[in-house]
Amino acid sequence: IRCRQKSLRYIILMKGVISLQSLFRGILSRTKISHYRVRSDAITLQSHVHGTLARNNLYKRHLAARCIQTLWRKLATQAGFIVYRSSTIAAQSLARCKIVRMRYLKFLWGIVL
């Protein structure tokens, strides 16, 4: 599905580029513009397009970095929680063991609680 969406986006983008190029060429054929002016305008247009594409790519990389950071924080927090939980379980186990041992000893000595 993603591949199809990307291909559809590419087709739409290419249609826009082709229509923009044809429009620009039509304007050039109707007007008398020097070669230098045409070249500088084309370079300006290309630089704007490349800048837009670079910003989009940078934004996607930023989102990917944010996703990785979120996953890393999640894993670090989970690891800390697992250590905390296991130490809590160990402490509770020791406390319960001591309580049961004291009750058993009192039972052996004849003192029932």
C-alpha cells in the first residue's frame, strides 16, 4: 500500500513538473528573453525545488530521529521499572518469609497468635 501511495505521489509530482515546464517553455517561446536570464531563472527555480525537497527530507529524518529517541526512552524506562519491580518483589519475599518464620517459631514454642 505504501509503495502504491509513493508511486501515486510520484506520478502527481511529475505531472506538476511537466505542466510547469511546459508553461515555462511556452512563456519563453512567446517572449524574447536573453539566454542568461532564462538560465538564471531556471537555476533559481531549481534551487527552490531542491531546497523544498531537502527540507522535506530533513523533516522526515527529524521524525525518524524522534521515533528512535522515543523508543530508546521507553526501553530505558522499562529496564528501570523491571529492576525496581524485581527488587520490590525480593524485599516483599524476605519480609513475608520473616513473618512466617516468626509465626512458625511461636507456634513451636506454644504461643499461638
